[in-house]
Amino acid sequence: MYISNCPSCGLDFNDGDIYEVIAQTFPDKNHEELLEYCSHYGWTPENKKNFSKIINVKELGYGNFWQCPGCDWNDR
């Protein structure tokens, strides 16, 4: 299941196309180097993917849970 917005606060979870973000972060890399780097995230020209703003929290003894960076979790 893919959720594009937080059901609580409405924050858009899309943090940008992986290739575009990597190209902006490493402007000295050529196209082939960027493709290699992006492939580690599963991004290909035929299967474009985006980074997400969702935070994966791992707590010892509790497993994983996901947290929205836009919600104030101190009030829960």
C-alpha cells in the first residue's frame, strides 16, 4: 500500500525524484555515474522512484514503526 499524504496532518510524503535529488547533490557526476548511484535505490529510467519523508524508527524490543515528520508526536 502506498500513502502519498499523512492521514493525520496531510503532509506530502514525496521528497523528490531520486535521480533529480542525486544529480543536485552531486553536480560533478556524469549521467552514467548518477545512474549507477540511483540503481542502489532501485531507480531506473523505466522504473522511476521518489525519496520519502517518512521516518523509519527502530526501537529495541519493539520492532519498526513509521513516523510522519510533520506530526507532533510529543503530544500523543
